[in-house]
Amino acid sequence: MTTTVPRAATGLSALFAPRGIAVVGASRKPGKLGAALARSLSGFAAAGGHLALVNGRDDTMHPSVTAAAQAGPVDLAMICVPAAACAEVLADAARAGAGAAVICGGGFAEAGGPGVDFQDAVAAVVADTGIRLLGPNTSGFLAPHAGVTASFVPGVAQVRPGRVAVVAASGGVNHALAFLLTEAGHGISLAVGIGNGVDVSAPDVLDHLVTDPDTGAVALHVESVADGPRLVAAVRRLTARTPVVALVVGQHDIGAFAASHTGALATSWRTTRAALAQAGAVLVDDERELVDAVGALSVARTRPGADPGVGVVTAQAGPGLLLLDDLRGRRARVPELTGATQATLGTLLPPLTYQANPVDTGRPGPELGQVFHTVASDPQVDLVAGYALHEPDAVDLVAAAQEGRVPGVPVVLGVGGTGDAVVASRRALLDAGIAVASEPRGVAAAVGALLADARAQARPVAAGPAQQVPTGISGAHDEDQAKTLLDRLGIATPPRRVCADRAAAHAALAELGGPVAVKILDAAILHKTEIGGVHLGITEAPALDAALDRLDAIGADRYLVEKMAPSGVDLVLGARRDPVFGPILLLGLGGTTAEALADVAIRLAPLDTGEAAGMPGDLAGRALLDGWRGGPVLAPADLGSVVARLGDLLVANPGLDEVEINPLRLTADGLVALDAVVVPAPALPVSQEADDAHPNQ
């Protein structure tokens, strides 16, 4: 089993801002890893940093880090030796006083076999000495403001200092994003590839960036999560000051079918994205969108708001329609401009142009800056999205964008064209603090990120106090017991009777009146429909007997007779103890078809009732809850209360693993739980129970 060293976040200045660096395994042969690193770090030496080359087989170099430290300070050791030798070299670096190290090569746990032992040996040195370690299995990091290009990848010298930090699970993705950002005109404040993450992890780097004055926005790439609560806490701390844009890998994974639909729907990808969004991060779907989003947020941030308005200004109608269409797909609000705004625009633009929003200028001219300013000044507009082809003979786009600025209203401008003059124009706009993209889709991605960040800033950060819920709940529950638990939470359930024999079932039908549902009642059967354990619409005795015959045929010894609820819209609501993030809540549409639709919203628990009430906003089918074709209308506060109570129940009862209501039906009379599943937590092994009983031994 590989070892990851648990560690509270500590300072990483020895890693990212060293006074001196030792390259261990340096080489005179150009193709060697140690030679490439030495070349990359030559700028650090030229700027006055102490760069020491270490190779015990080369008399022109230092034989060890300890020897190198006698010639000058060594805060950071870059280790480029075979995996089997890394632990010994790391220990030497720690003895020499280095506060940090990077192991660039592979051959560790990711390779299996002896690599697992090599990684465990490295982790043991970290635990014993306290040296901070990035990697192994990483291509290093870039810290341009500190003059450190601690990477062997060609081209890193072209990455200039700037406002965007990259924190990537993969060293390769780290460099790919750094290069894409460079091509888009952005500079880098820090770019880190975590690699195997034996010690330094993404939360460590995020915490380091909280106080970094050079970072304006952070691009976060996530492949897997070892400690969900720690990652969420780090993102939450950082987004209070600096926006974070997250790209999570694994959209097409398939979660193992758990005891409930909640377990099947809450895949690691969905849960990780939901947790990061709840912590304040902006989510994107691919690396191109990540670059546009984080680049925009590094120069501009929209004031907090639940539903910011976007003013659209386009110098060419076709690209403007592409931009508008993409914004609509991102749920951006593009409000009609006020009469006063349109009147002013009428004095600036030809009469046949569209001026209500979007604003089409026709071929742009010297008045473009005034158009931008007029739209940005409209009381409905919080953000301006623009697009224009680079036509320097018609208009100076940089001057127009600067003239059009209104304090507190960011501008995202797409500049179409090619060539050095276009690149220079985009760079000038960025230097002026104006977000830039090269095509309409990029503008929409940037605007979408600014809007998502504004909404995140407007949301309450911390959950409110937990509601009073039953505690001490554990063990298996049949459907009646599960619904009785929901009754104690104040969640409505249909009238029902537990029946031990046919006579009791007939009495229940007479008492409740038809139609009723007749079900097998057995705590061991969690998916009754799949085995023919549910029969609906029973109104008379003969039909009841036929249903009981079929239940007897599958081994029923008890029945549940329940009054059927009126028609409505079916939801699935579940609370589950996620192995990475802890208690989570899932809301989806579809009842028994929830897995096929996979239209879900996920939140971490405990959850404030107000934020819980907003979960339907994540659903593609949310219109079904707003009186679709005369159907019932959801009261958000009622749903928020139900969701929050279910989350509080799971948090307060470690003996429970899952609680699911499926379906939770929205009717004209409100929400009612038609079925419920309670899954107890797995029993601990005897040895673990003993450890838990005596934690100090």
C-alpha cells in the first residue's frame, strides 16, 4: 500500500521562492533530464540565485546536496535520479537544510511493482524529516515572478510572469495549460503539477495562493480527490479572495450501483464538481473553456449577484448571434435596455441597427467607445460582452474599450483576426484590465465564468445551525420503519397499514379506501419494483387477493397497504455518506427512471435551507416543477426544508449510510414521500471497533 503523508498546510516558500537550488543528477549530456533542468534553471542563476549542480560521478560537480550547501544556501533540491535512489537523496537534502524537494522522474506507485516500495520509502523520509516534497512523477513547476523555471519541458522559458496560477493533478496538463494561457496572452504567477502527491497536494498549493499578491485567478485541474473536505475548505478559503476555475476529469465514469439510486447517480465526477461549485469555484468542461474563463477572471470580477444582466455589443451581426446563442445556453440574462439607453444609442448608431440588446453597431466606427459606455451605464447591465473584427482603419478597439468602461461593470471583448497586430491588440486590452477572447464562443465562456463567480459570491457560504433531528438511528429499516422516520422529520408520507396476513390487508383496504398500493414489506429488499413486489391501483377485494397471491409467490410474509397519492411530478431525493466528501445530498427528476435521465443536483451536507431550496435550479427539467401544462408548482421553501432535514439526519447519525426518498412526489397538495430506503452503515471489523473504543492506546 502506498503512503501519502498527512500534513496540515504549511509554508511553501522554500519550494516556490527558494534562495538556492540544487539539481541532483545534473548532467553534461544534453538529452539527460538533469541537463534539461539545469538549462531551465540557468536564468535563476543569472538573476543571482545559488544554483548548484550535484552528481557524485562527475568531478566538476558537487558530490552531494550536503556539499552543495557549503557553497551557498540550498532551499530546494530538484531530484533527477532513478526511483530506487530517491529516498536516500531526499534524506541527504533534508540533512543539508533544504526545506523542499521535487522528484521529477517516474517509476513509483503509478508503475506498480517495486515502485510502490520506492514511493513508501520517499514518504517515510518526508514523515521523518518534515521536508516538503512535490511529486514524485511530476514535470515540476513554474514560478516566473521568482525567476524559477523548475521544469525540464522545452519552451518553459517563453512563459512570462502574470496573474494566472495553475494547479494541476498532472505535470503534463500543468504545462499544457501554461502554454495555452501563454498563447492567449496571459502570464503565469505559478504553475504546479502535483504528480503522485506524496506530500504537497492541491489543497497545500491553494492555501499558499490565498496570500499570493501576484495571483488574480486560479485554474484547478482535478483527476481524483484523496481528502474531499480538505480540498473543499481550501477552495472556499481561496475563493473568498481569488476566483477559482475548476476542470474535473472523469465525466464518463460509471458509479457502482449502490443500495439506492443515489449511490448510482452520485458518481465521483458529479460529486467532485458539485462540491467545488458549492465551495465557490467556477466549473468548466474542457481546457479551452478553462483558459477563456480563468483569463477573464484574472483581470475582472463581476460584483456579487444572483442574476447579473449582460449587455451584448457586436460589430458584426453573424458573430453576435453566435455569441447571444451561447450566452442563452449558459442561462445568462440578456435584458432589454431601458428606453433612455435606447434613445442614446439611437443618436450614435444608424437607424436600421438593432439597439434593444443585443446592440448591433453595423461596421464599427469612432462612436464604438460611446456605445460601450452607454450600454454599460444601463441600470440592468452588470457586464458587457462584445465582439468585433480587427479593423484598425475603422476603429481603435483598445481605445474604444477603454473609453467605454464604467466602474464596476467589466467588459469582455472578442477580437477576431490574425497576425501580429491582432495579437498586440489583445495583449494591450489585457494589460488595460479588459478580458479578451478570440472568438464568440470564447467570449461566452468568459462571460459565463464571470456570471458563475458573481452568483457564487452572492450565495451564503456556511450552513446554518442543524435542525433538531432524531439521533441514535441505526440498523436495517423496512419501508414502514423508514417512512415512520420521515414522519418524525416532518416529511409527509401516505396513510398506510402494516399487515401480517390477508385478513389485515383486506381490513386496511376497507379502512383506507381505494385505490391503494400493496407492497412486500421486508427490510432486506430495497428494490421492490424490480422483483414484482409492488402492485398499484387496487380498489376491490378480488384485485387485492390477486396482488397478495403474487407477493406470496416471491416469499412475502408481511404486506404494506398504502393509500395512493394523487398524480404529480416524481423526484428522487437521497442523502449518502460519500467515501471522499462525507455526507452529500442528491436531488433528481424521474423517480424510477432517475438513472436513465441522470438529471441531478448534488450538495454537501449539512446544508442551509435557503441553498437547499435552490437545488432545482441545477436541473435541466426544472420547468416541470413550475406548473408545466397545468401541473403542480413547487414551493422552494418546502423542498429546502425537506432536503436540509434529510442532510441533518445523516450528519447526526453515523450509524446510517444512506437515506433515500424515491419517489418524492410533488402534488397539488405539496411534497409526499411515496417510498423510502434506509441503509445502515457497514459494521466495523472487531479490531477497528476496539481501536475506536480506545483511541488513545
